[in-house]
Amino acid sequence: MAFDQVMSTTMKFPMGYRFVPTEEELVLGYLLKKVKGETLPSQAVIDCEIYGDDKEPWKIFNQTSTDKFYVFTKLKKKNGRGRRIDRTAGYGTWKAQNTYLVMDSKNNHVGFNKLFVFEVKGSDSNNAINGHWLMHEFSLLNDKSDFVLCEIRNKNATGVIQTEKEDCEKGSIVEELESCEDGILTVEELEDMMIGAEESFQSEKEDCSKGSTVIKLASCEVWMDTRGT
């Protein structure tokens, strides 16, 4: 099942909710329950084959999404025997980087967190075109089922950058107010502030086209003093 054919994990929850699990929750709350055949806490993690022919990550997951995708998959052993895992995916492979221990709240070792990077065989340029894909593979301690839970994302996803760039081009720049003693501005002060904001907007718009937009908003109420007008 491809993620571009189903809703992303951020759409599986009511508005305002996000799936931000801890490593312990992924291992004990999802993977362990999956292996035991128990009911899962939610549908945020789905079954998905990520190894095999035509399984490059950008063909399975939304390449421009900044979301983290969570899937259950079953490891495939080379030649069906031994402990070596076949991590080939289409024209590339998931290359191991580091392995970390997963501990529970009582500091007991309950699983592993292995970091992988996707590499395209014989062509470094393809990685730049299709993104920089990272995967954290969570596995249980002493488990014989070969089931793992994978957290996969495209480090080069442009969804957030593109949104901020579009907002900037539409003029949605908010002037940051550094100080506001009594929260009252005269008409003249307000006009000066608006002129400054326009100049700041032009400058930030230029920066935005370069991808270096920073939007800040200080907590400050502004009142217009119309006395004497």
C-alpha cells in the first residue's frame, strides 16, 4: 500500500492532534502489540512493504511532505536463511548508519532503534533529485517474528519552505513590536510604524525569495490614540 493512496498520519486524527510518539511507545505500544496480534492504539501505523522491486521511498511516500511516515514491515532475509537482511528497494538500498538502544521508563532495554539512509546504486545525483530519505527502524528485543516498525521521512522535503515562501509573497509579514510600555500609540506613531513595516516587508520579501524568511510576533496589544484628531 502506498502512502500517496491513503491519508498521511497527520490526517488520521481530529484537528489539533498530532502523532508524536516516544520510542518506548512505538516499541511497546505499537510494535509489541502488532507482534502479539493485539488491538493497536490507533491507525497511525499501517502495514507497508518497503523492500523489493519498484520500492524506492519516493514511489511509496509523498516526496514533498514534511511528515514522518510510520509503517509496519516484515524483514526479508537473503536466500531465505541466515541473519542477513535484504534491504534492496528498487534501484537503491537502505544503508545502515547507527544502532541505538531503546529503553523503557524503568530504564529496561526493550528494543533497538537503527538508523538507515537510502542510497541509489551508482548515481549520487538521483538522491539529490528525489530527496534525502532517512529511516529509523524499531525492533523488539529477542524477537523472532521479523516484524519491525519504521519511521521514514524525506529530510529535503519542501512543503514547509514552499508554504512560507507563498505566504511571504502574499504579504503576510507581521511587524515585530520589541517594546510597548503602555500599549498606546498616537496617529503619527502608528503612521511611522506602518512606513517602517512596509520597508521591513520589502526587505523580508527579498530574503524570502532566498528561503531565509523568519516571521516573529511579539505579544503586545496596540491601541490607536485618536485624542486631538
